[in-house]
Amino acid sequence: MKTSYWSRLRVLTWAVLFAAGSLASCSDDDDKGGPTPPPVQLVDQIEYDGGTPIDIKSAIFEIEDTDLYTFYLSPTAGIADMDGMSEANDYLRVMVRNPKGTVNTESDTFEISYKDISVKEATMKDVKSVKLSADYLSETSRLNLYVEVEMESGKTLLARYENTCSEAKLPELNNQYELNGEALAIGSVLKWSNAATGATTYYFYNEADVTEPQDGLNGLTVTLAAETTETTFDLSTVDPAQVSVKYGAFQNTENTTGSLTIEVKNNVLTLAIDAEEGDNHLRAAYSGAFTFGFESQNYIKVTKGETPEEAALAKVFVYKKGSTNILTFGMVDAEAPANLMEGNYAASISLTETQLKECSIDLSEKDPIFQKPLAQIQIFDYLEYRIWDNSTYAEVNGTLTTRQEGNTTYLKLVVEYKDGVTLESEWSGVLTTTSEETDMTPVKPFHPHITITKEDGSPTDLDWDITELQMRHDPNYSDMGETSPSYIFYFVNANTEQNGGVDNTTGTPVLIIPDQETSYNIPNLKETGDTFKWSFQFNNRNLSLYSLGYGYNSWMKRCPEEGSIQIEKVDKNWKITFRFKDLIDKGFAKEGTSNTLVVEWEGPATKYSGTKPNDLTDEDY
């Protein structure tokens, strides 16, 4: 047992005085006429104002600023933390700096309080005398304490304690985080992954029902770099760039001490923190549910030429077609995929299950065996009514990144069609499943027109509006030496007059069909052979047979590999759709521009204004 120097001196002084008093007179009386009592000998006790000594049964302490100790001594047994001490509310409190023996009450920092006795700088005018010795041995957790106070009022306080004193246990946290003793309940927990860097950030908020990170909320965050695989960390040895803990004034550094445990098992997240950095002490404990997500800006941006268009990306639809997942999204917040066509652009991505789960694809690369894109990307352009498709477009660059965890999907797409359109998008959330596939093909509001597009879908310089359909009938129409009764349709447009009128095929395309019927639906013109004697004349440089013209499959080899015609006559109104791809099998090779021509008309036909035979009367129009 270690006793302070001041305490030993005090006992010796009392012993000498007691002996001297005994020799002088064994019959000295006290103020009341009785014998003078011997000095009180306290053993782990408190005596208040001369009353009966009270046994000290609990002793704990707290430390501030590394050397400012506050000791709490209570007659209530079993107290181990400050909550228990506050609840008992019967303790002697002694505060000293660097408790290593006698305290100089004239200059040292100290405080003593018990019941209505308070000794500190502000109350020294009420104190007649005070003596204090405190010696704490951290190696053995032993406190040697002596207190002697006499107030001007006459009240006294004596205390002696020479026994074990433990540091106060901190209150047990239950789904809470605490900085410097101020605890808050954890109301929301997020696990947010950065797909680009691989880092994961955990957010712990006091507020409930938080479903995504909020800049305005002061929560606890724990960030683990992608390279971090452990779940328990010694914060004095970890690299703060790999393991980061932040809350309020607390930010771990290389000087931080303490521990961190964070892990997810069976959809339960567990957190335990007990760490000190400078003057800040951070603790946290949690076990429970969490919301998962990916860091994402949730946007879509389409740039065509110098004109960008950007919108929030709120929803991504998915339709499962066999083993393929078709993801569809666009510029508007739609209730169904079809509603995406109300915006200027939409996009679809076709992915396998493996690709949807996790992939990083260079869109400039192709499957080495099939020479097809590793993932099909289509951009639906509702301004130009066309589809940008990387499976047909000549040069496409960009990247596609996906990640899935649970029911949450992360998607990032950057795709550039050279000399065309660029799309950037990023999204994280739960995919919206649809039960049927939606045809997203842009459909231009009908207007009679003649267009020629390139093989990749891009436009040529030919996109003419048809202003009038002139028609004649020739019972002896001659084509390549063969004569047959035919209808001849002239698609009049703004170029007709300046090119010499309807009989000049440079400015006016001409379609000839046999007159057996007035309605036809032929999906494949080549398969009809010479049973359907049709021809088409249009002298235009975007077509290979601009002088000879196109026609039924004969020895002249004028019939395209792909071509169709639909003609319907109702009363005096005609509906005509004629299209073909300029690619012709010549026997030894296929020749042509591979451009696609489309002619569409709806409405009545007018009387032919040219000079060629026409046996129709005015009543036929």
C-alpha cells in the first residue's frame, strides 16, 4: 500500500499531539464538559460535518486533457460508469491535475464537492481551510486520497481512500454514435459503392428514412478503398487514404488510436468504433439493416453536333427476351417504355445476364468470332426519326460499365457514333421490369415523301416532300421490249418543274405497276419473279441504276435483293409505300450503293400533265 508523504506527515503530527495532550491532562474536557474525543481514523470512508463515517464502496475516475483527473467516490456499491454515479447522486467529487501527491491548494488546479460543500476558485472565500492529497498509480489502478475541508460556516469534510479506482466505463451504445460524450441514435444507414473507383462509403445518419447520401446532413461516414478487404482495423496503423472515418470534428489521421470493425453478413451491417484523435473521442455501435446504392449522378446527356441536351435519369426499364436483358431509358420520366418516345431521345442496351451483373466493355471492340459488338447499343432519335445502332454503324467508341448488388443496378454508358451522336448516362437504382417488348423505332408523322438513306441509317442529301401524285393509265406500256397495261404514278415535288416537268425522271420519280389490281401487298419483290411486272425510274446519283432504272426479276438483273410494295385504293384515294435497298445480285457479285429508298404517299391522284398516252378520264380522278 502506497501512502503519500503528506498523509504520513499528517498521521505523525496527530500522534505527537495526541501523546502530548495525554501527558498534560487525562481529564481535559471538551466544550460541553466531556472528555475530548480522539481524532477520527478513516478507512476508505467519508465523514461529513462530524457525522458518522460512511464507507466508500465505489470509486471511478474520468480524464480530460490527458492529465486532468476527476475522481468520484460513492457509498453505493457496484457503480462502474458515470450514468450509475449520476443516478446514485451521493458521491464525493475531487478534481486534480496530475495526481501525484500533495496538492498545493494555493496554486494547483483542484476542486472538491460533496453535498453542500464546494471548494473551487469561485468559492474559496467561503473556505476556512483545505488540505488535499491525491496519488493515483495507473499500474495498479490504486488511488491514495486524503481530503480535509473546513468551511467558514463551521461545516467540515474529511475523507480518506486507499484502494482500487477504475476509469469510468463509457455508456454502452445501442445503434448510436457518440463524439466526446454526446450520443445520437442511428436512424438511417446507407452502403454506397463507387463503381468507378471500387471504394465503398457507409453513411450513418441520426435522421430516419434517408435513402441516399445527403450533403446537408451531418452523419458519420466510413470509407473503405477498393483494395481494402479486411473488416477489423487498428486505426493507429491503417493508411487514412485507405480507411477513412469522419464525423463532426473527428477525422482519422496517422496519429489516431483505436479500432474500427465494419462488415456485412446475411444482409446485416455491423459497426463498432472506439477511436481517439487529438481531443476528440469517437464511438459507435450498430447492428441492423441498411440501404444499398451506387454513387451516381443519374443523368442522360445527348450531344449532336454542337447541341447538347441533358435530363435527369429517373428510371430504367428492363425486358427479358430469352437470355438477353433489354434495358431502355430516355430523356423523360416515363410510366412505360412507350412514353419515352415523348422525349427527343431514348436508348436501349442489350446485355446477357453476366454482363448485367458486372461488366466493363470497350464499345470499339467486337466479338472476335462473330465480329459483332459485345453489347448492342441503340439510340432512338425522335428529332431526325432514325436509329443510331452500333451493330450497323461503321465506327463507334465508348465504354459501358454495369454492377449489381442485390436488387440494385449501376449503369454507366458513354457511346460516340463518329460524325454522329454522343450519349452519356449514369444511373443507379432498381430496374423497372416490363412484361412485353416495346418497339422504340422512331416513326415520323406521316407526310408524303421520297427519302434515300445510307446503309448505316444516316441521311443522304435526298429528302423530298411529295406535293402531288399524278397518275396515268397506258394499255400498251412498254418496258424492256415487253408491253402490258399499266398504271404509271408520278411523284411530283419541288424539283419537278425546274427539271422539265413530270416526264423527266431527274426531278420526278416514276413507279409503274400492272393494272390487274388496284391494291397490292408484296413484301418481297424479288420472289415474284416476272409475274408482277413493275418498274421504277429515278435518275439520281444516290442510286446505282439511275439511268436504266429498277424492275421485276428478269434477265436484265434490275431487281433489288430487298424490296417491297404496298398499294391500296379506297374510292379515289391511294395509299402507296414503296421501298428497296440498292443492292442487286448480278450473278457473279452484288452491286449497288446499299442505300435505301422509301417513297410514301396518301391521298387522291390527280390528272397526268405530261405528253405520254393516258386513257383515264376526268371521272377517274
